[in-house]
Amino acid sequence: MEGIKFTKRPSLRNPYFIVAWPGMGEVAFKSAKFLVEQLKAEEFATVASEDFFYLSASQVKEGVLGLPELPHGVFYFWKNPARKTVKQPVNDLIIFISNSQPDLAKADRYCQRIFSVAKTMKAKVAISFAAMPQPIEHTQDSSVWFTATSKDMINSLKKHNLTVLSEGQISGMNGLFLGIAKREGLDGFCLLGEIPLYTVQIENPKAAAAVLAVLARILEIKLNLTTLLLQAHHMEEEINKLLDYLKVGAPLGPIGEEEIDKIKKSLSQLTNLPGSVKERIEKLFGESRSNLEKATELKAELDKWNVYKEYEDRFLDLFKKNKESNN
């Protein structure tokens, strides 16, 4: 299959085909990533990026400029455990996630390449996620809207008490892919989580949680959304702090880049690290106290998990204590 590299060839039953790219509020990307992690979905293929993306930047870490990298697109699969316990048909999942939107001038061919995997795996329904900017407050719950590729699909989804997007458009790949899938004969639907108009550039875990809660009902699968809801709570607190700081009440326009950076830096301090990562960080702190050369490895680990700010004082203390011991 042109442009697709398989590492496994899973045998799946009636799979739904879920796709996601970054977009407003990171609703689609975050929802799909969480779904992969929650279900422990397995990677089985990648799509070549060379034909659809161009290099646009080089990353700098600790002052060192690295080689530019192309975005990547990965296919995952999940076998529904209910297939072992129930007699009626169940649905497995294929999840495709890309960490960047392609050159939209090449989107049709790009979609064809991705669609070829869905066709090979005999997927019957495509699913995407997106954000739905609305004049709501960040403290409000996110409602979920939807649109579908057919009237029959719309009617089947109405029982989940969703709001139909009757007019408008879904920009970018999260909307475009479904349109192309429909053209190729694949039915599908898009779930859109509401986000405030003034936070379109900020990651919105509340909207992602709302979208996934609806998806779980539709697909009849179990998802533990506690982590996302906790992140949403922290996000709400940080935006409240920021608005108090700015003394502007409910803003009328998008929050600026400086304010977004403040929120992101504050949120990075609230990251919930896996226990194994916390243990490794503490071990590196212990080793760095007796061997300062280990501090480089420690700094790299903190940067990797975006929690340097949380540990900054302790990290700098390593050098202060070392200087004091040498005096």
C-alpha cells in the first residue's frame, strides 16, 4: 500500500475509524490521544509525511539547534474486549492521529492515503472531533454538537440528546476528512465540543471530556474521564486567576499570546506525572546531590515532561549547595 508502513496486521471486527488532527482548543487531538492512552490502543502503521508536509522550523533545546523533523501520522487499533463475552456484533476501533495539519492543497491525496487503511480494514463508519466556539463562559459545561454524512446517521444520533449543527462548516482536516470519506462511500459523523470564543487558542480538556463522554455512550464502551475532568478544573482555576489579574471580567475578544503563555506556564506546574516518572525524577535529584554531572540528565527529564517550573527552586538549589560546599 503506497505510503503506508505496517508494523502489524491486526484482525478487527466491524471497526469504527477515528481520525484527529490539532485544531481549536486541541479538542480533537486531545480527545484522540486520551482515547489511545485510556484504551491502551496499539500502534500498527504510519503514513509517510514527505509528500504532504514541508519543513517549517528547527527545534532548539538547551541552546542546541536540532535537525528539523516532519510531522508524523500514526494508526492505532483497539480490540473491544466485549467480543469475548457477548454474542451480538461488537465494534473494534482504528484511531489515526497526526500531530500537524498537512498542506491543505494536498489534502485530497493525503486523505486518500489514510482512507486506504480504513478500506483495507473494512471500516464502515468514520468519526472525527472538533471544537465549537460559542459565546459561553469558561466556567460553563461544554455541550456537544454533531453533524453526520447522512440523514439516517443524524436520526440515529439524535437519541443521545445532542445539538445538530444544521448550518456552517468544520474547517481543517477534522472536517475535511469526513467530507472526502463520504465521497468515497464511508458514512460518518463529527462530535463538536463547545469552547468559549475567547479561549480558542487554549487547550480545552473540558470540551474533550464532553466529546469523549458522548462517544462512549454511542460506541457503548467504558472510559474513565477523571484525569481530563481534573485538568479541566485546573484550567478553569488558572483562567479565573488570569482574568482577575487582568481586571477585565469576561473578555470580548480572543486572549492574547502573552496571556496564553501565562496560562500554559501555570498549567505546566499542575501536570499529573505518572508514579514511575516521579520516582525517576526523585532518584535523579538524589544522584545529582552527590554528582552534579547528573543535573544535565535531570534537567532533560524535567523538560521532557514540561515540569521544570514545578521543580525549578529545587534544581537551582543543587548548584547553590554545591557552591557553598566548595567555599
